[in-house]
Amino acid sequence: MHCEVIAIGTELLLGLIVDGNSAWIGEQLALAGIDCYFQVKVGDNFQRIESAIRQGLQRSDAVICCGGLGPTQDDITRDVIAHVMGVEMRRDAAIADRIAKMFASRGRVMSQNNLRQADVPIGARPMAQMPGTAPGLVCPIGDKVVYAVPGVPHEMREMVAGTVLPDLQRRAGQAAVITSRVLRTWGMSESGLAEALAPRVEELDRLKNPTIAYQASGIEGIKVRIVAKADDTATAQRVLDREEALLRAVLGEVVFGTDEETMELVVLGLLQKKGLTLAVAEGLTGGLLSSRISAADPGLVCFKGARIGPEAGGDRRLPPRERAIAAAASVRSEHGASVGLAAVAGEREAQGAVPVALAAALDGGEHGQTVLLPGDRHRLRDFAVINLLDHLRKVLAA
């Protein structure tokens, strides 16, 4: 079963909106065992959308059209699909009533053009999921199918998960369960990970199940995705569990979390487990660290505060490591926290990298280390944040 994705909207071509929908859909298709060889972007133009859909149907079994289902004049996806199907539109009274009730429930007056969203090509089936005013559509064309979903991400995701993927798997005759798990790593390059895991990858190439792949994600680290296929969910989960244990045994503390666990969530989990609180000195990172931690700890259970400004590290002629330790100890005392964190930059080196001293102060002493980070200001701050959190993670796990 081959399925391709057509993202519709002139704003995508102009770069006003980044097309994250196609990336998400592509990932879900892969996890469902559906091959996706093409992803296309096209503006709000009838002829070009028609051409993209017809081309997609020539080379694939299914096409997912994302976007262009709104109430305005440039929302023409349903009209183009009806034309490709060779049918007229018919207004669905149940959808029209549902749209009207949505507006009434929000105390808003519905514009008459919203009723365009209730127009369905004859022979098409509306999707059961309808979190917004735009219904999704399943549109059979011969032995192939076109799916139409909104461009609003949360609406699209609900429809793809609830209707599109199950329908594709049914059409493909798939009975197997395909699931995945992501190991999140920090501190090793993608090439380093590939080298460390090369023997296991070679073995999996022979076994075919599970499979692993790498995804570089900037300051979120490098993700190692494990994909397993089995007859049922429980068996697939056991395959993932075994593979995760094998990879962790090779990679050790480089793995800091799984799936949606960010570095700050992992660190906060360790702090909570130990009954500790945290304060940070942000002379270098300028509030970025506080922003990430407070977003992950909205109740401020662990996070006690920050000092954003020059570090209280004494004489600037002192080595950065000593100044970082002094700043961590100072902010810890200032906020009455169990742990203080600080990062202090040294002098830029000839090749442009900047040595950054990381320090954690807590009962039992101070812990410091120095890392080399990219020299430009934006990346320097971002990488200082993630390295500082990773430094604390290792201190707490020791």
C-alpha cells in the first residue's frame, strides 16, 4: 500500500507556515506500515491542486489532502476532489446542523459561508471525527481513495488517527500491530551512536524486526527510534522492551529519556524523587533555563527561582569554573533551594568555540565540568541550557 501526502495552501509555499503536518503524517504512515514515497505542497489553485491529486492517484494507492477545507473562497479542496471524482456536491444536513450548534455553543453567530463546509462530494463519506467546523472526507475513486483532512494540526491528527490510518490498514489487509519507542540521547554524535550500535544494526538487518533509525534533533539531542511489528500490542511492547534494554546496555548514561521525556522533565523527576528543590543563576543563559524548567514545573514544586544577570562569581579574573561554582552556591542560598545551577562562559577559542563552565551546588559539595560549545550567541545559550541540565542529571543519578 502506497500513500502520498498533498499539503494545500499558498501560505506553505510562501514560508508563512512551516509544513509540520506532512512530517507528522509521514511518521504515522511509517509506523502503520504504509509506504509514503511522495509529499507535495501546492498553492490554493484549482488546476494545480487537481494536477497534484491526479498525479498522486497515478503513482499511489491513496492520497491524503491536508488543508483547504475552511469556509473561505480559497478553500477549494472539496471542490477539486468532487471534480476529480466526476460528481456533484450535496449539502449534508447533519453536518450543517452540527456546525450551527458549534457556533451556538460558543455564543457566536455563524456566517452563511460556513455552510460550504457541509458540502460533500456525492459518494464521499464524512469522517466520524469532527473537532472543528471542517469535516474530513473519505473519497473513493475506483479502487483508490483520497482523504481530505483540515490543516489545523489537532483536527488533522484526530482524523488521521481515528479514520485514515485504520482505513488504510484495512485496505492493505494488514493485521499486524506496528509500534515504536524513542530513546532520547545527549552527549554523543550521530556518527558516534551509529558506530556504537553498528553490530546491533547489522544483526537487526538480518532479523528485520525490530528496526532502529536515528533522528538528529538539535538541542533536544539525537533520537534513536525503535520500530517493532507483531501480531498484537502486548507482543510488540515486549519486543520494544527487550530492544531498549539492549541499546541502553551499549549506550549507558547517554540515554536520558524515552518518547516525550525532555531533559527538563527527567531532571525534575530526579529532583522530586529525592525531595530536592532548584534555583538557577542565568548570567549566560538569560532566562532560557528558567523558561524551560517553569514550563515543565508549572506548579513550581521544585523550581524556586532564578537570578537573571551577572553571575555572583567574584573576581572575573578567576577561572570560569570557580566563578560558576560560586554563582551556583550563591543562587542556591539566595532562594533557599537544595540545588543551585550556573554556567559561565570563558574566552572564545581560536576556532570559534567557547569553553563553558557548568556547576551544580548541593549538600555534599559542588560539582563542575567544562564543555566546548558553539560560538554564536543564540546556539551558545541554547546548548548551555541543555548541557547544564544534563550535568545536573548525571550529578543526581550518581
